[in-house]
Amino acid sequence: MLPKLGLEPPRGVLFVGPPGTGKTLTARAFAEELGVSYIAIVGPEVMGKYYGENELPI
């Protein structure tokens, strides 16, 4: 539908909100329904206390 309107589909989606509101469940449901990739990133897993350290796990 978006290409028909001359628009490009988004490359990703970011869900933001307090814990326990269904963000992960909603993202998984969308991905499964649309047949697209799903990558969940948990903030503390990719954060480091030194500059440049954040990119190493990714």
C-alpha cells in the first residue's frame, strides 16, 4: 500500500513504554503476522560504561 502512495516502508519500529505493557508481545505478533525479522534488544545488554564499548556485543 505504501509504494502505491509514493512512500517507502519504514526500516524498523521502536516500541517505547513502561514494563509490562505488551511491547514485546506486540512486536512478536506483528513480525509473525507480516513474516518479517524480529530482533529484540534489551538496553543493559548493549550498554557499556566506556566509549565504543557498546558496539562490541553487536
